[in-house]
Amino acid sequence: MMHRKRILTIVVLVALAAGPAFALEEIIGKDGRSAMVEVLETSEDSLTVEYRIGETVVKAVVPARVLDPYSFYSSRKRHMADTAEDHLALSLFCFRSGLFILGKRHFDMAAVLNPELVSGRAADHTVLCEDCVAKMLAEARVLADKGDFGEAEFLLTLVVDVFPETKAAAEVGELLAGLDARRAKQEEAERAAQMEKLADEAREAAAARYGALKPIADAREAARKLYQQGLRARNQSTAKGFLEQAISQYRAILEAINVRRKTAGPDTDLAGDLLDLEKAVLRDVIRAHVVAGGISLSRGAYNDAEQYARNALSFDPESAEARDFLVRVQTAIAYKDYIDVRTRRPSVPGRVTR
């Protein structure tokens, strides 16, 4: 048995290392390597694929456990039958793999296709949702402990939006209040540490740099407050209004940084500080675009959401957060097109449905 497992693992690794010859779609391993293969068949826990090494065509079964969860999910969803049983099985895979929102989505789709089948699993679904929310809250606490309050806050708002019916969601309000207090305390400590550092170094030079950066840092803080107001707003239109204001201010801050850089002169320390600040502002403005785009996506405004994603990428084409969001939007559009074809309704305005 162990010998067979080793052979299968070697086959999968060779497949992942093989270059594309006649490939139709990409699969990605947990180690990050990818390969273009032809997917012949899928099951609840594996893909049957064909790939070419030189002139030799090889057929192999790739277990889901060696693939990136989202990669397996994408292939399985693309090839599986549109039945309640398949959606329910895919839902369980998503829940177990940490793809919580996708898991809930496929469970709901299974419920639409076959309510009787899903009604018998309702208790299991409730347990899975509670477990997912518990994990998300735990992850939010870990992020907060690391000082990544923005990501922690995003996770908490996601719990309220996607799993509002869970018992654990009731904790979110208290956790958000705690985040605000911890953020304020951390920022105060960071400011104090920065001032102490400035006092320990060459005071005049450091004070000059601080004076040059303070207006920009203050403007960033004002933009961050608008972003936080957008996260807390219960009305989506109000939330987008705050987020758009924040995005506009972030753009102005980036322009101010470029202007200050041109007049900074030979002060390499100031140039370095400006670069660090620019990187931080870029992260902020990309995140604001992703959150605003997420609101558009939840409202079915797919073109608007896609534009937010592409605007975010215009700031940093290598941003993983922006690229992941664009993939999420494109996946949603593809699914919407699929539903529209089945119901013979036109899809997203301006988009050709194939």
C-alpha cells in the first residue's frame, strides 16, 4: 500500500513538473508548482488527468490532498454534474478545506435543487457553519494579536455578512470594539516609540524628516478613518460612499508623496521613509478597492466589481490581494453567465455569453 502511494505521488509530481503540450487547464499543487493537463474525469476526492511527457501521453489519478484546495475546487466545479448530491459533496470539501464561503454557497445550491436531500443534513450544515465561524473568529484573534487589525476586521465583517445566523456571530460586535481599542493603543505605542527613537538619534535631522512626513501621515490617518467608517456602515451605499472618499484621499496622498520625493534632495533617509510610507498607502488603497468591489459584487454589479479589481491592480500589478479579488470576481461572473445560459436570460450588460 505504501509502495502504491509513493508511485502515485511520483506520478503527480511528474505531472505537475511537465510542461504544457496539449493542456486544457491548469492544476496547482500544494507546493505551488503547476501544470497544464487535460482533465478527463473528476470525483469527490480526485481528478483523472492526461498529460504528455515528450511523445508519451500519461493518464493519472491526482488525489485532492496533493492539490491546492482552490485548484481542486475549480476543476471539480467545472466538470461535475449540476446535481444536489454533487453540490453537497463539494460543499463538504470546501468546509473541510477552509473555503467556507464557497462551502455555504454550494450547500445553498444543493438545497435549491433537492430540499429533501439537504433537509436531512441541515443539522450537519449548522455544525459546519458554527465550526467555520469559530475558526474565522480564532483567525481574527490571531491577526489582531499580530497587529494586523485591518485583516482581522475584514474577517469579522465577513462573518456578519455570510454567517449572520450563527451563534458565534453574536461575538463580532464585542470583538470589533476590542479591535478599535487595541488599534488605538498600538498606534499610541508606535508613535511613542517613534518619538523616542527620534530623540535617541540625530534630533535635528530626524525632526526635519518627521516634519516633512507628518502632513502626509496625518492625511493617511484621516483616510484610514474613512475606510474604517466604511467597514462599520450597515448600509452598503453609505459604506461605498466612505470607501470612495478614502480611495480619493489615498490617491491624493500618493501624489503628495511623489511631489515630496522630487523636492527631498539628497536626504536618503527621507527618501527611504517616503518609500516605506508609499508602500503602506498602496496596501491601504488596494484594500479599500477590494472592499468596495466586494460590496458591488454582493449587489450583483459585476462590471463595477471588476473595475474595482482592475483599478487595484493598476496601483500594484503584483498585489496578491488584488489579483485574488479579480479571480473571485471573474469566477462569480462565469457562474452568473452559466446560470443565465441555463435560464436563457441575458447576462452582465456588455458581456458576451458563450
